[in-house]
Amino acid sequence: MTFDMTNCPEAPLPELLSFIVDNRGKTVPTAEDGHVLIATNCIKNEYLYPVFEKIRYLSDDTYKAWFRAHPKPGDIIFVNKGTPGRVCMVPDPVNFCIAQDMIAFRADSSKLYNKYLFAVLRSEDIQTKIHNYNVGDVIPHFKKSFLGELRIPLPDMDVQIAIGDMYFDLSAKIDSNTKINHHLEQMAQALFKSWFVDFEPWGGEMPGDWREGTLSEIANVTMGQSPDGASYNEDGIGMVFYQGRAEFGSRFPARRLFTTQPKRMAAKGDVLMSVRAPVGDLNVAFESCCLGRGLAGIQSNNSCQSFVLYTMFALKQELDMFNGEGTVFGSINKNDMANLPVLIPAGGVLRQFEELVNPMDRAIETNYAESCHLQATRDSLLPRLMSGELSVADLAAK
């Protein structure tokens, strides 16, 4: 079945909801522990469900008495201040509560399939409308009164279900890959800490044939240099170009700019580090890329790239010292990077670590590549289905 967006009936969003969870108003009192309270930073369009970042807690009394209502599984959280338009699904069971700067939509199931609403709210068309209705020069704000301006197309329920399930299922697989990758990275960091920080396999003491050295002894550092601005483009012409940490993701950077005049390069697998405020943020090059002046590339000089990566993670405290250096913003130069203190274990131990951890890093890369493909598929199918260019029957063949 197909439907034509131009002839499809539509209705204002509020008319399609059975309830809105709205706890905005006075600031909720927090506690040292208890029920999790999430903020807008936990709602990200690249994740299916909210993530727990910089969370706060509530006492049981506050949880029971302060709120007007709590989200239920299948509700859709909508950020209305700061980053308006970000949406996530509410999981089952619900392991958090929401307060300021976000609300939760409960779809009227007789009119609207909740997973379809989730897909529509993340569609480019609706996201653009949300952006256009934002108010506030400093902190963007989408007023609750604007919800009626969001008109939701209403195809037959079987079409809604097909579109919603497609979007949700692909999002769920992406979410699963992200969780697996997070777990693998935690395992690798734990092994690094056990071996090279706590020295657990060696009775808690550094072996006598190990020594303290500098980063330049285990890796080559390439400081970025921005190409001529006239060579930049967003059309995929030339080499992928990263200006700084703005393109960083949780592990790999996101493509945004390209350049036809690359200067300083990093190879696939190199560690990418922010060298301007904030100094020390890290990513891994998913492909060969051009480095702007805000980044440095770090490559092992002895084929132990995983050891170099987790060494850089472990150097966060030392790198934080460079934030605030300079006249206005923190920065670090090549000489300072070359002289960063690192542990240099015996070669046999390095090889053992690499044999254990490098397969984890390769699995992370494979999962990420699959997620990129799934995201591209999902985000290309959605507008084609909603426009009627594809029929829902075509989903079975995809």
C-alpha cells in the first residue's frame, strides 16, 4: 500500500495524543541517590532511548509527591528547550523520570501508532518545522503552544505500523551495536588499567624491565593544518576533512566537510585528539582524513595502535592540565605532546595486549560500519515511504 503525502489526511499533533507528561515549572529538589532524573543532554537523536549522562537523583518522597505524572513505556520524550526537537522512546521498564525542558507524548492508539509518531518526529520535515518555530536568542525554546503547528500525516493504520516498525527496528539494531561497542571499549580499558596502571598480573608492582618514557617513543604525532577555506565543500569532493572536535562522535568522527587541498593527514585507525580547548578529547579515524588545526593524529610506531589508543585515554588527567593554558583557550603544541609521560612495557607484553585488544577494536569498527549503513538505509527509506515513492510492500524486499 502506498499513500500520497499531498492527499494524505493530517491533524495537529495535540489532537492525536491521549496524554502529555509535563512536569515543567519549579525546579525539582535533588538528592545524593535514589530515582534517576534525566536532563535534556540525555536525549539524543542518534539513540533510541535516553542515555544516562550527568544524571541527578531524587528521593522516593520527591518521586511520589512532586511530579504531575511520569512517562510510561512507549511514550515519546520531546525536548522543548535548549535542543528543541530531540526525541527518544521511553523503554520498558521505565528507569528514570523527567522534569524541566522536556515533555512526553502518549499517542492515542486509536488514531496514531506510537512508533510511527516517533519516526515522523525525527523526519527532516518535522525537524525543520520545529527549528523554524524556535524562539529565544540565547537558549532555543519550542513553546508548548506551537505543538498544534506540527501537523502529522495520517495514512491508514497498517501503513503507520509498517513505517513505524521499520524505523524502530533499524534504530533498535543501531542501538544494540552502540551498546556492544560501549561494552567492548569498557573491557579494553579495564584490561589496560589492570595491566598498565594497577600491574595486577605482576603482583601490583611495575616489572623491572618496564620503564617510564614519552609519547614520542611509541607513536608519531601529526599536528593538523587547515587547508585553504576555498577548498572546502559538503559534496564529498576530495578528502574527508575534520576541523576539530565538533565532528567527534562517541568513538568515530562524523563526515561533514571535504577538501580538495588536503595538507596534514591521518590514516585509518589513527587516534585523533583535540589540541585546542578542550584539549584531550579523543576519537579514532574511521578512514584516511585531512586534519584541521584543531586536531592531531597519533599513530603507533611499532604496530601497537590499540595500546596507543588506550594509553591516550589514560592520559586524560595530564591532558586536562593544558586546558586553560594560553591567553584565552587551552591548547597543546607538538613538543608538549611528544613529551607526554607514558609507560613503556616490555615488547612481549605489548604484543600480548595487542593480540587481546585489537580484535575488540576491529569488532567496534565493524559494528560502527554496520550502524552507519543501517542509519543511511533507515533515513533514506523514511521520506520515500512517507511520500508514497515506495509502498510498504517494498519493505519486505529490502
